[in-house]
Amino acid sequence: MEKFIPLAKQSKKAQREHNAAQRGSWYGLNPVTRTVPDRKKYSRSTAKRDARERIAEA
């Protein structure tokens, strides 16, 4: 049985190995592209699209 050594007392290399093992995988997905746009923020493209739709209706 191996002796327990706290993570803070382990070498930096051992800490990196432990932290790398703890991290999960995104399985090929890019998390940056998965952001949700803020609904309260002003968007020029949305405003232009809405204006074009109003002109097309008239």
C-alpha cells in the first residue's frame, strides 16, 4: 500500500499529472463556440434584420 502524500507536498510534475487526470474531455467540441449571446446587449445585426423585416411587410 502506497503512503498518502498531500497534493501540496507533491512535486510540480506529480501535481500536473494528477490535475491532468482529473480534467474531462470535450470530445472534439470547442467550448468557446458554445456561448449563449446576451439578450440584453444591443446587436446591430439584429436591429438591421428587424428593420428589414418591417420594411418588407409594408
